[in-house]
Amino acid sequence: MKDTYRALLSILVTALMVAGGLLAASATRTVDEGTAAPRAWAPDESDWPQFRYDAARSGLTSANATMRFAYYKWAARTGGPVFSSPAVASLRTTGNSTDVVVGSYDNRLYCINGMNGNIRWRYQAGGQIYSSPAVADLNADGRPEVMFGAGDGRIYAVNGEDGTLLWRYTTRANVIGSPVVADINGDGKQEVVVGSYDGRVYALDGAGARVWIADTPLGQGSVGIQAPPAAGDMNRDGKVEIIMPAGDGAVYAFAGATGAQIWNFSTGVNGILLSTAAIGDMDGDRKGEVFVAGGINSRAYLIDGRTGAEKWNTSVGSTVQTSPAVGDGDGDGDLEVYFGTSGGYIIALDGSTGRIEWMRQFTASISSSPALADIDGDGRLELVIGGMDRIMRALNAEDGSPSWVYPCPNGVASSPAVADIDRDGSAEVVFGCNDGRVYAVDYNF
């Protein structure tokens, strides 16, 4: 009864705000000027600076809240559906404000004031932006840059403070996947790595110059690379590897310093891997593993990060379109892996064995990738995930039971970011919607 009352209250509050015109955020450019002196830039732990939060693509953040129920905070209107997932960080070197940056199908990248939803700046790219942006001080000048790919085949870097173009790099086909940012070659500076529909993986430095290009067997005009890469030390040798799922149904590992291929693992079907891999010690053996969920063959795999050998695989029943989240969801000291499927299932697997711990089916496809955080203040992790059933929901990670739901005007393919967007010490949930808006929800309203 209490959950029913809460759901009805949320629908009523949202309806009243729509009626009052509050869902159309101001399109005026507003720049909040702080009074603090310029500082060296770095993301805060409560930010969400790139797709899946970090280079390992864990989808897990220590940002937390007491959001026992989700209420509308603001919405910012774009000119098209928002499939891109937001990044959250302060893009200004003065003050203590936080910004949300996200791409839209209208070819624009938007920077949105996290406090009030006002649009600070827009950047017009040459194609639709499915890619989720990454925020980093890529050129080590003490200021943040925003990197993303677009449907015109280019990788862009823009100034985080005002959205002006810094550089762009042209590939031979669409860039749909989201870039990963990490120091891949040990030079003390960060590089950006992203795949293209041309079947190549590109590593660029802070000035947009090529560090290396790695080829896969995929050629231009094929299904190419749609998934985002992950980066981490798989061999525990102090060197970074790049893990890249591709359109031929294989996962490739490349040396971060040179781009040389280390291994490849085939999922056994000439299908398309749509989601990023997650990397880490999944089975507690103190060695690096790669988790990836196959596309059309409906299986999930754990791969030895050093050799590319299979450790286990599990049937999950339907196509996996979402990237995984990894964390100890039930508090037993072992990791679980969470993801959604086209059949409307949200699934939790045991990281050590691949055993299905729980699965919940909903009424429509799940294309949104989950975020893991203690979002309701109970000291345990929740799974925050959207669906094409027009719901953003939080599920208790230990068993999939509902924590709260938030009704949306349209389907949600964008993955939520859980971050403190207003610097009040408590996290909010930010996501794009197919109605062309970016939404922020909070507990206090």
C-alpha cells in the first residue's frame, strides 16, 4: 500500500509540474560566476565523469543519497531523443558548481547547469550524438575538456567552460561508442580511446594527435565497432590494456602503450557486441577478468584478462543491449554483475560462477545500462536503471525488489548517472529520455 501511495504521489507531482510548464528548462545561456580562485581541475568522487563512471566501466559509485522516493528536480529540453548518457563534473575552474554534459540526436552536445537545469552552452557537431561524453583534463592545462564521438565519423574535444572546439579527429565511419579516458602509456597524461564503425580503435593524445590505431578484421561498411572500450591493468604488470568488444562477436585486448593485439575471444557467433565490457577481479582470485554479455547469442561470458581464455558462460535468454554494472550487491564480499536484456529482464549474476542470483522481468525492453549506488540511504546498494516501459526505477541489488519508481514521458535508453549535481552532499539521478529531454530527479523538492 505504501509503495502504491508513493507511485501515485510521484505521478501527481510530475503531472502538476508538466502542467505548470516546468518541464521545459530555460534555453538561455547562464554562466554562474564563482568567487573562488582558479584551481587545478580534477573530478570529484561524487561526479560521474565518463560512461559507466570509470575506465573499468564498473557503473559503481560511492556517491549516495537518502532517496527513498524520487521527485522531479528539473528537465532540460534538447532538439531530439537523448540516447547518450550524461557525464557529471564541474566544467568551471572557479566556484563549486557542477554541470551535466550529454549528447542528443539533434547533433548537439549540451552543457546543463546541475543546480537548475539551465543550458549553459551547446556545441553543434556534424552528426547525431549517440556517444556518451567523457570529461577530463586531457591536455594537462588545469582545465577540463569534453570528448565524444558523432555520426559524422569524428571524435571531438571541446572546452569544458564554454564549449568551443579544441580539436576533432576524423575516422572513416560513424563513431557511436563512448570514449574511455585513461593514462594508457604511462606518460603521466591521459589519452582518449574510442572505436569506430570502420572497425578500428583510435587512441589520441591531449592535442588530438594519433597515439596509435588498432585494426580488427572488420572493414568499412560492416557493422563495425559500436561498443565503448574499457581500460585497466589486466596482467597486473603496471601496464594498461584496452578491452574492445566488436561487431564480429569478438572481444579484443590491445596493449595500451602500442595498440598491439594481445588476444581476442570469440563469442561463437557472427553477431554484434553492443555493450562495453566491465573489467576487474570478478571471481576473487586477485587477477583481472573481463565480463561481456553477448549480443544476439544471449549469453554472458567471463574471460581471463591475461590470456583471453573463457572462465565461464551463462545463457541469459535474450539479446543484451546494456553495459554491465559490477559490485557487491548483497554484502557477502563477492561481486555480482548486473545488466538488462531486450526481453525486459534485469539480471544479477554471481561474478565467480556465472550463476543467476535473481532476474526480474518488466513489460518492455531494457536498453539503459544500470548504475550501482546506495541511493536510498539503507547502507546497501541499489540498481538504478531505465526501460522502454517509460520507467526509471531503483531496485534493491540483493534481490531485485523495488525501492522506488519514477514515471517518464517516453522510453529511456540513456543510462543514468548517479552524482551530486547540486553540491548539497547528496546524490541525484540524471538521465536522457526519448522525449528529447534530460531529467534530474531528487528526494528533496
